[in-house]
Amino acid sequence: MAGKKMASPRSEIVEGLERGLRVIEAFNENDTEMTLTEVATKTGLKPATARRSLLTLEALGYVRSEKGRYLLSARIMALGASYLRSSNIGALLLPPIRQLVELVGDNAGLGVRVDFNVLYIAHYFLPGNLQQVASTGSTSPAHTTAAGRILLADLAERDLEKWLAQAPLTKSTEFTETNPQKLKAIIVKAGKQGYATVRDERYLGMTALAVPVFDPNGQTIAALNTSAYSGHFTEKQIVSERLKPLQQAAAGLSRTIGSHPLLLNSLRTTAIV
């Protein structure tokens, strides 16, 4: 109708759903169960709002309460499983990642950037070689990981500065770099050389290497990483021994993703910047 204003995207959002998802995402390996007060504090919701969200999720079977503490139920796995099935990640992306691990050893994973974190959408681990610290569906602060830094390297300079200004640059270990200017220099260097490395910054005893995976337009859409025990590999050694096979695997993943539009579009996550 002429003269009628279109509703803004924000006005179309169902706030109750948004809050419920915020509550779900508040649970992780460090906060496996929380009180109402802890949930409200972590999500920034008012206690009454957090309570309604928790009660709704509990009624739907996604949350359970035990002695005043809330935890996610097994049913929550159905949400992630729906994505894995619909995107066909298991058939399209996991086989080449498994082949890479069989070639270089230890583990490898494919991650995308979601706000301030790296979300691993596919991961393979060779049992017995290295303690498993990541898995499909797990997240890590982007500034602490090789995958996160190579993903951030695709941002324009102004967007990178904005991200660094907003991100909670916390330390995972005593060696984690948290200075914004130093991180910017590290990330820019990673973009220029086409790979990123970290050593003991996310986990003590872990050295990692990551390279970009591109969409058909040449933009970084994901990051492929491999990690190894720091006692066996320095950053220079992991680059020398694993960079070429990692880049070859990433090139194959880029072609696969580019030839499957549904998968490609599903990886275009909505990030803060």
C-alpha cells in the first residue's frame, strides 16, 4: 500500500525466542549447570525474564532443573543434529577432513566465525595421539585460536578494529595475547602469509595451524585447522610439515562448498562485524 512504511527487521524479531536462544547458548563446558541468578547474569536478562525463558525451555524438554540448578537436556542435541542432517556435512566435509588427519596425524577441524568465537562444524580426531580439546559443535574464543585469527584476517581494517574493540579479549592461558594492537598486527600478518599459528595460547601444550577456506568469490567462509602437542612441534615445524597438505585439503573443501549452494549459504553466519 502506498505510503505505508515497511517494518524494520528488528521489529519482526520474536523477543521471547531470542531470549530463549540466548539462555541455551549460555551453557558450555565451563557452565554446565547454573542457578537462575547465574543465568540472568551471564545472559544480561532480568531475573524474571530469565526465569520465564528457563521455565519455557523446561516445559519443552530442552532444560532440566535439579535442586535449583538448571542444565541442558539431551533433547538439545536434536537442534544441532537437524543442521548436520540438512546441510549434509557428514557426507560432504567430514571425509576429506578424516583423510587429512590420516595423512598428518592428531586432529583437524573446520570452523566458522560466530560473533567472538570460532564454531567447529566438522572435526575429526585420531584416537591415542593427542588429548581431544575440540569437537563438532564446540566453540573457542576467536582471538586465542589459529582458526579464529585466519577468519578475522578476512575483515577490512576498520571492521577488524571494531571487532577487537568489542571482543572480550580474555586469557585462556598465561601465553594468550590480549593486547588489541598486537593482535591486530598478528592477524594482519596471518592474512598476508595465508595461514595462522598459535602456541600454548588456547591450551597449554597445544600448537595449531590454520588456513582459509574460500567461497566462489574468494572470500574466507571457513577455516581449516590442525593441532599438535607443543612438545613435538614448534610453530615453525608445524608449518613446515603440515602447511602444504592443509592448503590442499582446504582447496578441496572450497570446491566442495562452492558446488553445494545450500551448504555454502548455511556457512554464511551472521557475525557482529
